[in-house]
Amino acid sequence: MTESPRPVLVGIDGTASGLEALALAEAFAVLAGSPLLLAAVCGHQSGAFSDVIWPPKRDAAAWLQEASRRLGDLVPWTCETMMSNSPAHGLVELAGLEEAQMIVLGSNRHGPLGRLLSGSTARAVAHGAPCAVAVAPHDWRPQPPDVPLTFGVGVSDSDESRDALALAASLADWARAPLKLVTAVHVAAPLHPMYAEAEASRERWRHDQLDAGHRVAREAVAAVAPAVTPEIVVVEGDPVECLERASHDLDVLVIGSRRFGPFRRALLGGVSSPLIDRAACPVVIVPRGAHAESKRGVAGDAVAHA
């Protein structure tokens, strides 16, 4: 028996951000050959009386109805309302019940155009989701079909970044798009005492660090995506700043989650937490131990432009 594909869950909240998330989720669903699950959470604010909830279920149903009107026939889809004490808790709980492979969210409407500003819901979801979490930047739109895509992934020597690489490689393969690996290395300032102690020049140290970065990237590719021939970019500087700059030339950026935390849970860390606020393209945060899930194939020749 063929296992049914796991759905891509998208949070719908009656705002333009939710509709941007819907467009991104549809693109991911087409790439993965998966159905869409449109989800709205209701009842997370209590009124003056115990029997009053807000937003009411009828509002959530109206949000889903409006969102569903925007969908074509590229992927099958269903709608679900969820009662919960918070939007984030409801979406995470529903993702677990439905065994979703990804949760897709919009960003805060108060952020600058073209930038992610995660907001409390997206940040809370990313701290505890049982699957990958994608966040669409404010005012994000899909690329036209004739525009080539580029997928990117932040790679270090951690297992978490290899999980991210595995998913990024699958997405790029499904979209028939190039993949760019970005590795950041730290080189101390010229007057740092370590150079005198090691009797080595800064330029020699810098050269060694860049070589080490290339080695880390090549080893990661060999370990989890040996069939892929990505562009490897090793840059000097802070990882968050380096990945933020790289995001301006990418259509999707995939990053790993925090090293310590529950297995198969997406948790924000020192790089992913600030990056989802600063990236110029959609960011996907991959939970620990998830790279095996990303190797599942996609049926047919469906290709979406994210």
C-alpha cells in the first residue's frame, strides 16, 4: 500500500499575511506532491463571560472560505478549524494530529516590505513545531513560471544543518533549481592576540578558516545529498549577517533549528531566531532529525515557482 503524502499546513487568520502564507504553502505543496490543509484557530481570547469566545468559529470558517477561493486545481486541499487557547498552540497541535510535513505562516504586517518580521504566532510555532516551519515575508509573491529559482541553505558542521541541507536539496531537485550552500567562518580581528601566540599571520589563519569552511560544506553534501552539485559559498563574518545578505539573491532559504531540544521539533536558536526577522526571502526552519523525511519522492513532473 502506498503511503499517503503528508499535508502542508498553512495558518489562515483573515489577514493579507495569511494569504501570502497560502501562496507560499501552495508552491511547497506542488513541489512535494502533497495536499494542502488550510487551518484557522478560533476561541483563543475569552470574553467577559465564560461562554464568549473570540474569534468565533464562524469567523474562522469565513477566513477559510475566502482563502479557498484563491486556490486553483494544482493540489487537493481541505479546511480545518481548531479550538485552542492560542493560535500557535492550535496550529502546532493540529500539525501533530495531521502529521503535517510543514507549517507555513505569514509574517507581521508591521515589518518593512520584502522582509520577514515573525510576530508572536510564527515565533511561538517555530519554537515547538513537530515539522518544518516556513515563514513568508511581508508582501511576498510567487515568481512567474518563466523566472528561474535559486534555493539556499545555511551549512555548518552541525547535524542540524545537515537536516536542513537534505530538505533544501529535495526542494531544489523537485523545482529543478540550483542550490547554493552558504557557510560562514569567523576570522578574528587583525590585532587579536591569538595571532602573536600562534605565530601565524591573520591572512594565513583566514585562508585556513576558509578552507575549513569549504571542507565542512563538501562533507555535508557527501553525507546527505551526494547526488547534488551545489554552489558552495564560504564567507567571512557573523552567520546571521552572512545569511541575511545571501537571502537577497535567493527564493527560499533553509536553515536548521537549535541543536539542543526535543527530537523532531523545530526550535529557534542563535541563528534561526534573528534570521526569520531579517531575511529577504521565505525561510524554512527544519527540526532536528528530520532529514530522512525530506528524502521522500514526488510523483509526476509537477513544478511550482516559490
